[in-house]
Amino acid sequence: MRLHPVDIKTLTPEVFRVFGTQNALVTAGDQSGCNTMTIGWCQLGRLWNLPVCTVYVRPERYTYQFMESHDYFTVSVLPAGEKKTMQVCGTRSGRDIDKVKACGLTLCYGAGGAPFFDEAEWVLVCKKAYVQDMDPACVLDQKQIPPFYGEKGGGWHRIYTGQVVEAYTK
């Protein structure tokens, strides 16, 4: 494995650059099966005095069932040159293809058997701490809704906040 464990307190991922340009993969499952998808939304910080990572998954996504049925998920930030992987994992469903195999990714496993990818620049392994559905009634600026929801966008996301229990970097 090319990645090595790193103390969560010393990892300083460039979250604003990464999620503005190269994105990442959120993955859930275990050694018996998993699914991954490209994400462009993510928050890192502290909640209840714990280091946390928050991601968003729509119920119609195949990854959703893995997020719901497992206690852990991972966020793997791949190098900027992995645009084809990001495109495949963001447009193809794991119901139809094995995205890990199609993209030539190497599976590794962290806490709770959570799958992540050895090709990543950095990885966060998260234990679910809080889950909630987004509520359209809580959106203060209704002009933000059209690009992401409705006829073309799809359903409202479920919010998953996980305690970061492990981190890996190159």
C-alpha cells in the first residue's frame, strides 16, 4: 500500500481547492461488496468536539444503500489527473458496472472494514455520527435550489456526518 496512516490532528487537506477542482470519491461497504461515487460537496471541521467530515448522497444513488447499511464511509481524494475515474464514478451506476474494476482502482480497507483506494492522495475513514435528510423548507435563498434539484437535478440529498477515525496520505 502506498498510503500510510497519519495523525488526524496533523493532516491538513486542501479541502477548498480539492472540492473546487478535482473532487473525490465517497465509498461505503465492506470486503463483501461496496460502491463508490464522485462527490463535489464536502465539509470538514469539528462537531461535538470531534473531527468530522460531512458528505451528501441522494436516495436514488446506488451508493445510498451502502451508506445506509454500513456504519463507516470513506472519502478518497484522487490526483487531479484522474478525470476519467471521476467521470466514470460520477456518471455510471454501480448497479450496471463494477466501477472499481472499470477504473483499475486498488481497494484497501480501514476501520470498520471501510473501503478506500490506494491511488488516493489522501483518505478519511469516517464512522457515521449524524444522518439527516435535507429539507427544502430550510433553504433560506430559494434561488439556490434550481441548479441542483427539480426536474433535471434529482431528489434531495441525505446528509451524512462522520467522525474521522483514520486518515491516510502519501
